[in-house]
Amino acid sequence: MWSSPNRRTLQYISSYGCPYACTFCAEPAHSLRHWRGFSVERVVQDMRRLDALHRPGMISFVDPNISSRPARGAALAEALILAGSRVPLLCNMRSRDVLEIEKIIPLSRLRAAGFRKIFIGIESGDDDQLKSLKKSATAGFHHQAVMALDRAGTEVQMSFIHDLPGESDEQAQATLEPAETLLDVKTGGSYQSHHFSMPYPGTELFDTVFPGEKSYDQVPTEDWARTSTFQANRVWQGDPGRRRWVVEELERFHRINPAVIRKREIGRLRQSAAVGDDHLEHFLL
């Protein structure tokens, strides 16, 4: 999530599991799509206690998805406001949940409760691709949620996944289109995080990409240690040509709005885009 080198940040978990079935995520296998959360009263008490004991500059909710129960999310915001909570908060939410919360309370109440930064996984701009990824959302939901949070003055980190297995040229372009449109966010601190697809063990995507070919144990540990969604790796290289094109487009977006598309993001992706089989070792050293 956000890096806050100048803040004392505490991590806090208010719930376990996630009810969604995203194919690129290990959470469905980890929690079997079960969800349980602390009561609103318990969370508010914990926030007050952590503030009194540690005076953090920020508290990061590391729940897989704090908005899995939108009514609880709305109630938590109101309870934090009533308690006079003053600590800036970070969390993950899903776009569909954000829109459900907006039906209960104005999203400005999230901001007033301390939710200053919210991560939204957009992933793709193509509805068929989102259905394949089992995101339980549409591209329209993502755009509406980000813009609604932006109007409420909330910083949003928007995450995109490129070079998905089997992705068509049209689907690749469709993912870049909302990224370009959402360069117009007004709230300072909002930015986009771009990733290349990586089929991790324990995910449905891994089983789709490597049906019967590979297992976690067949890949050396050092290869997994060097694997990420930003750079080249032995496990999954994707389509270098597609990756180069994505980087070129992101460089164009950076020139339009360098605050939303950060140079560091592009630099990390450029390694993977530039690499081919003959030069893979160079990037793994």
C-alpha cells in the first residue's frame, strides 16, 4: 500500500478473510471466502487505545477488504466520528462496496472519520476480463467509485494489472483507457499503481496458466524470492512486446500527470518490459 517514511504507521487488522473469488488472489484458498470481523465498538476502542499508547501518525488497516460488509463500513465511519478519532487511516476497499456505502452515508463521512487513503483494485477496464477474473465488478463501478471518493477529498490508490494470460489487444487497450481517464483526479496524493500479471501459487490463475505443469515445489525458492508483479522473473515472463507497449503508454501518461503516474512505477515495470529470454539473467542478478 502507501509508503509513509515520515510517519509512524501502525498496522491493524479488524477482520479476517474475504468473500470474493478473484482468480489472481490467494485469499479464496486461504480463508475459503469466509469473512469475520470485530464489532464496530471493538474497532473504535482499539483505535482510541492505539492512539493513546503510541500516538501514531497513521493507522493502516491491513484487512484483505475492510468493506466486505458495507453497512459495517458505514457504521464504523460514524462511530469513529462520534468518538472524535483523529488518526489518519489507510485501508483497502472494493469499488462496488464503496458505492454501497455511498447509499448509506455520504462518502465525505469516510473522510471525516479519518479514512484519508483508500486502495481500489481496478485491475482491468474490460468487463469480460473482469468477469474472467471474478472481480464481481464492472469498469463502470470502478470509475464511479474512484470519482466519488475523489469528490469527497479522499486519496485513492488505483491498481491495474497488465499482460494477463490470454489478454487480447482490445482488452489491453481497454485497461489503459480508464488509467488515462483517471489521470484527472483532483485530490492530492492519489496515484496509480501498475503491475504485470503474475500467476502465484494458491491462486486460480496459477492453475489456469500451469495446468499440471508446475507446482510451487517445482520452482526453486530463489526464483520465487526474485518474483514480483513489477519485474522479470523465471516463473512467468508474459509477453515482452505487450509489456513494452504498456510502459510506453505509461510514460505518455506520466508526461500528462506525473503526480498520478509516478516515475518510480514506470522504472520498475521497464525492467520486465525490456527483458527477453537471452537477457533474463541480467535482471535477476
